[in-house]
Amino acid sequence: MFVVALVLSAVLIVIDQVLKIAVNSRIDLHEVIEVIKIGSVKIFSLTHIRNTGAAWSIMAGKTWFLVLLPLVVCGLGIFYMYKIRNDSKLEIISLAMIIAGGAGNLIDRVRLKEVIDYIKFEPINFPVFNFADICIVIGAVLFCVSIIIGDHKQSKEKELDSKSQQNKEVEKCQDDLLDRDLNEYGSEPDAIDGSEEQPEKKRLNKKIVIIAAVAVAVIITAVVLWLKFGRKKT
């Protein structure tokens, strides 16, 4: 997954640089090309500006700082991406996008000492941005989502571990009780209960047999007496 992430970063960097070359060669500086317009309302335009600072032109002219900072961030990002190469794919992809965005703007600062911006969102007062900025923003959002998902998974795993531990404790208590009963009675509780119930069943069966034998004897005696005396009277 680490190699795939590096390839993804490289592809995004190439796309960013191709777009900037196209803007630099096709659109004049400060020219505005309306792309999406609804009535008199402008929605989306392409333009061509140069930015020597960060967003909203903050830290303008501090090129070396804006070169060193992305270098450190990209280096740490690659190291961390390698460290978690076998973990969350979403987290690795998000880091690849952040690294690609940072590297894309870094190339501009080293090559031109300024960044080419060209995407203008008209309805709000938002700074002109580029494809590299989009990669950074989307990567940052995905990174936050991956952290939230990871925390949720960890909480579920902890809950399952807690339940498993409780089940083990219950089983241990049951085993302890069984061992105690075995030591006390010399057999399992079910066998003890069965041995106590068996004499009662035997006594009950004997009573039933005796009652049945008496009943049969009475019936046979009655039949014999009737055959002997009843017929003579008739």
C-alpha cells in the first residue's frame, strides 16, 4: 500500500504541474475566463495569478520559509505513511494527497519563487486556488475521517474485549463452583441430584406395583366368586 500511495502522489503532482503549465501558456496574467455563470451571477471562473505567499497572500515574500515548511511536512508525511503502511488504507491515501499538494506547490516555489493559482470561486470572497490546494484540503478531510473511524473501531474492540473478559470471569467462577462441589461431594452436582432422586423413584414404583397386584387379585377373586355362586342361583 505504501508503494501505491507514492504512485498516487506522483500522479497527482504530474496533474498539478500539467494544469499549471497549461494556465501559464494559455491564460494571460490576471485574465479571467468565466466558466459557469447563471444569469448575471458568476459561479466559477478560471484566471491566472501569482502568489508569493500562502492563502490570502499571508507570509508573502517569505519564500524560504514556505519552501522549508512543506519539505519538513512532506518528509514527515512519507515517514508516517511508511510506518502505517499496513494499517488504514484511507489514512494512507489521505496522506498521499496531502503530500502531493504540498509537493506541487513546493515545485512552483523552487522553480518560480511563486505559486500559480487559477481556480476562482465567485459567489464568496475566497482566495484563488489550484489543484494542489484541492488535494491538500481533501486529504486533510479524509485524514480526519480516518481518525474518527479508527477511534470508533478501537472503542468497539475495547467493548468486545471487556465483554470477553467478563465471560471469562463468569466461566472461571462456574469452574470454581464445580471444583468446590466435586471436592465436597466427590461427584458432579447432577450426579448427586440423580442419586438422591433414585430411591424415591424406586419406592414410588414399588407402591404402584403393589396397588396394581392387589387390584388384579381383587378382580380375579370377584370373577371366581361370581362364576361359582352366581350361576347356581340362576
